[in-house]
Amino acid sequence: MKKRISIFLTAILLCLACAFPVWAGTENRLADQAGLLSADEQDTLSASLDDISERGEVDVVIVTTDSLGGKTAQEYADDYFTDHGYGQGENRDGILFLVDMGDRNWAIATHGYAIDAFTDAGQSYIMDQVKPYLSDGDYSEAFQTFALQCDDFIMQAESGEPYDVDNLPKEPFDVGANLLIAIGVGIVAGLLVTGNMRRKLKTVQKQDQAASYVRKGSMEVTKSNDFYLYRTVSRTAKPKEEEHSGGSTTHTSSSGDTFGGSSGKF
């Protein structure tokens, strides 16, 4: 009887394995192999990555390492994504951010739908937000910033117009704070200017009529000239060189998969 139950349970497990492949969400989306984060920071970041990935149906993965094992940062990122089974859906949609502490490299690997959601210009924009934190050694803030940017980019892509060359995110403008600063600066400048003017006019007496300021017989025209006040200038715009059309460049990984991505130093 026990043997039959064991065989039955084994069959069920095999069926589940077939229905849900190993790569379908079993790997942690955070692999801090370089030990850059505390336990609490890892828990917080992992929760954020899981939430963003599940809502957007695109795996958002962060990996740190001390060595690339002879590979380039891009090759390591591509292979890590493939070897550890990341990506959701039939096309294994996902984005992986790699930080190599050995030579201070970073790389982004995009696969499936993420290739379209994270264009070349979009990746450059994201790294402009992330790299200052990496350079300062604030890795927790760097990774949280990357995760939040990915969330924004995935939601934008769902609208049908992914962030790209002509529609990158705009920096938030704090109207209230900037308005108060402008008013304060204006008041101080005004007080300084008027105060200086008042000091210079201490000996001046008020006059009721403008004639008091004109000396009789002092107005005499000795010469006159004509001056042209306006002119018309025609300008022709110089044709601009064709700019980058945007989108994502792709490459083939060692496994034969198509990836988008970028890499650099920090």
C-alpha cells in the first residue's frame, strides 16, 4: 500500500514539474553573490523585485559578483539569465542587472518583451539615475532606484509607447518648493536694491512738478539725425543630421538566444 502511495505521489510531482518548468519563478530574483547588502536590505529589495515582476509579468533580476570568470560583463549577464531560468511567459520576458565588483563593471541583459520595453535610450536613462549611487558605494539605493525605474518603464511600455529617444521620463518638478524659493529670492533682492536707492536719495527733496527739474534756456537743439529703429532679417534653418531613430539593438548570446542590453563602468 505504501509503495502504491509513493508511486502515486511521484506521478503527481512529475505532472507538476511538466506543468510548471523549473525556470518559472523558482530562482530568487536577487543574487547578491558579492555580499553588498545587509540581510534586511536583501529582504526589502527581494520583496520589491518580486512585486514589480509579478505585477508587470516581466522578471526584474539583480545579480552581484566578484568575478566574471573570464567573460565580459554582457556575456556574464546573458548567460546568468539563461542558466538560471529567468523570464516569464512563452518568450521568457525579463531584465537582469549585473554589478561586477572585481573590475567595477555593470551590464543589463533584456530578453523577450523586455527588449522592447527597455530601449537603448531607456537603459541609458536608467543608468544615469543608478550610476551615481554605485560610484558612491550606496548599493542599496542604487538597486532600489533600478527596481523603481524598471517598474515605471514596464508600465509605460504597456501603454504602447515605451520610453525612448523622444519621450524619456521628465524629472519631477516640485512647484511648491521652487515657487517659495523664487519668491524669497525676489523679496531679498528687492529689499537690497531699494535700500541702496534710498541711501543715495537722503538729500533729495520731493518736487510736485516736472518743470522744477528743467533749467530755463538749457534746451537747445544743435544737431539732428535720423535713426532706423527696425530691420527685417531672413534666416534659413540648416538641415539637421538624421538622429538615432531609437529602439533596441540586439545580439546573440553564447546559448543562441537573442538579447538586448548594454554595459559599462562605474
